[in-house]
Amino acid sequence: MILTSDSFLILGSHGAGHPLETCTPFITWGAGIKFPQKVSAQKFDDSYLQEWKLENWKRQDINQAEFAPLMAALIGVPFPLNSVGIIPVDMLNTSDLFKAGSMFTNAVQILEQFKVKMTQKKEATLSFLFTPFNPGADCDLALL
């Protein structure tokens, strides 16, 4: 099960970057999710952990973009087409094979987005102004 909510607006504005707008609860449990882990010290120092009496449990933050690939992997559907999130495999209680397959699928999906965006940029830019991404000698995008 995944429990989350939307961030809320402050003074009618959305996207100002204030923690009250960008921090949203994200609670997971059930099949495919790691069990809660006790910790003696937290890497976070905020009032939420003490207020909710969670200071002895490991807190793991994720970016909002990571919600979609995590949920897709857990229910076994393809990653959303335009998702730029990277699957948070540290949250998964699955086999290494499942994690590797999920990471590979996630990487291929993001690479395909890059290829489409690069082609669009090339077609919309004067040829002498377009400089393609050069990943180096160790990587050939054509092979991917």
C-alpha cells in the first residue's frame, strides 16, 4: 500500500519551493517494500520525527518524480512514458533480478526520452548551433 498526498498551496502560490509546498508524506508498506528498520541515530534533524514519534525508525526521502516508477514497478506495469524519475530500489524488498530488471527498464525509458528530445532539438536548431551530447569514447548512443 502507498499512502501520500498532494502538497498544499501557500497564499495561492504553487511551486515556490518552500518545504511546506514540496514535502509531502509518502508512506509505503506491503508486498515488495522493505520492512521498517530501527535506527539509533537519524541523518535527518527535524521536528517531524519527534512529533510523530518516529525518531527510532529509518526515514527515507524520495523525490516526487520517483513515485511513478516505484508504483509502476510494484504493480507490474510499464513505467509512465514521460517519467523522469529513477526507481528508488533501496525501498524494494524484491529479488536482485527484479531490481536489476526494473533499473534497466527505467534507464532504457529515460534514454528513449533523451533520444527524442535530442532529435527535436536538432530539428529546431540551426545546424551550426547544434552540438550533440558527447558521452565519451566508452559509450555509443547508436548501440543503445
